Amino acid sequence: MALLPQILHSPHPRLAAAASPSPSPSRAFPRAPRLHASASRRGCLAAAAGASGSGSGPGPSSPEPYPSESDDGLVELPLFPLPLVLFPDATHALHIFEFRYRIMMHTVLQTDLRFGVVFAGSGGSAAEIGCVGEVVKHERLADDRFFLICKGQQRFRVARVVRTKPYLVAAVQWLEDRPPAEAPAPGEDAEALAADVELLMRDVIRIANRLNGKPEKEVGDLRRGLFPTPFSFYVGNTFEGAPREQQALLELEDTAARLRRERDTLRNTLNYLTAASAVKDAFPSSPSSG
């Protein structure tokens, strides 16, 4: 059961610590010369936030501003390798206490509040496709650690590394789902797939609640009026505990393909839960066995 995607979405963002050793940037991405900055820069949206309440006070060192755009249309973005996958519109709570990422947060809070989250597994390499996290709330502690909540924005692909110290900065290009090259087969368009996925999620939640001894109740509206693409990201975010599968979903550039993969995963999960439920009904626990 622990290896299955956890379909029930927690209303509270997960707290991810940022102290585990990050992958070596030189191994994570190909090294490239620094890009030239364009004259235009985003406004300092967080200047007031950095100077008030929990965000006041000098940082561990003077943050080095990073250019927002380059002459070739790429965007320079500080990157944060983490053992999790951030999806568009999803939220995560982070605890920032490693020194280089505290420096990064000072820069982020004084510029445009954005940084890139890239999945880094135990193998020591970082994914080339990630998602922008925008700081929506933060608290700076007395010892210069940060608690923050970030919300996923657009996806990106790392084009090349700009610098690795004091933290990783890369030139990235934005990533969007592409429209289908040809007309889908009947029942395989994104809207129909989204409806199938929602029904499967309802069944998985219902049986999972039954197995966990929770009272059966009507599952609410899971779609919440979302179009297929944002709904596919919402579904992917519920697959907690399976970050590599989440990363594979994040990397797909076809909404229908993402929904088909999620449908397959949910069908496998439903088959597993149905079998477990049948075993439980056939061999109920006796009062003496607890």
C-alpha cells in the first residue's frame, strides 16, 4: 500500500526540508558560458516583503542579482534540486536552511519571487524539466532560515547552466503542451479522458476509504471545473510517494498522453485495491486477533 499513489489530496502543503545534499550541478546539467543579460528586468515585487516583518534584516551575504532574460529568448532562473516534483498550480511548503539556498532565497525575495524546482532523486542527478515555484508566503527566522510556501507556475526545460556557485542558475525555456497532431480516436480526446480519470479517482477513493475503515460517503467534485490540462496536473500532484512517475507526467507535452498514463495508473491501483478488498471480505479479522 505504501508504494501506491496516494490519491487523497491533503489540504495542507507538504513540508520539504532543504538540507539533504543536492546533486553536483556539474553532473546535473551540461556546463555552458554565462548568458548576456538583456536590459529589461522584472520589477522587485518582493522588496516590501523583504523589508517587513519576518523578511527584514541583512542576509548571509549580499545577493547577486540574476538577469531575467537573455538575448536568445531564454530566461535565467535559480534552480533548487529537491526530492519532489512541483506541478503547475500545486503548493509546497519548504524549510530552507542550507547556506547556499538561504542566499538564493534572499535574491528571490528581492527580485521576482521565482525559482525553479527540479526533481533530484537518490542517484545524484537532477531532471532537465522542472516547474517554476513562486513564493506566496514566507517567514524568515532569527537564524536566517526560511519557512515558505511556493505555488507552481509554468514548466521549463533547462537549456544550459549559467553558473553553479553559490547556487545553481540555468538558462531555461518555457514548456507548454502541444495540440494533438491528428484527430484523436473516439473517446480518446482530452475531455473524454479527463472524465474517465475522474471516475477512476472516485472509485479508488471509495475503495481506499473502505479498506481503511472510514465511513463511506459521497466523493465530492474532483474536477472542479478544470480544463483537461490543469486537471491532468492536479491528478499528477495526487500521486504522492511516486516522484519518478510524477516526473514522467510532468515531462509529457501532450495533455491526452498524460491523462492516458494517469488512467492506466489509476486502473492498476483500482485493481489492486479491489483485490485487497476481496481478500479482506473473505478473511475478516476475528475479534480475538485484533
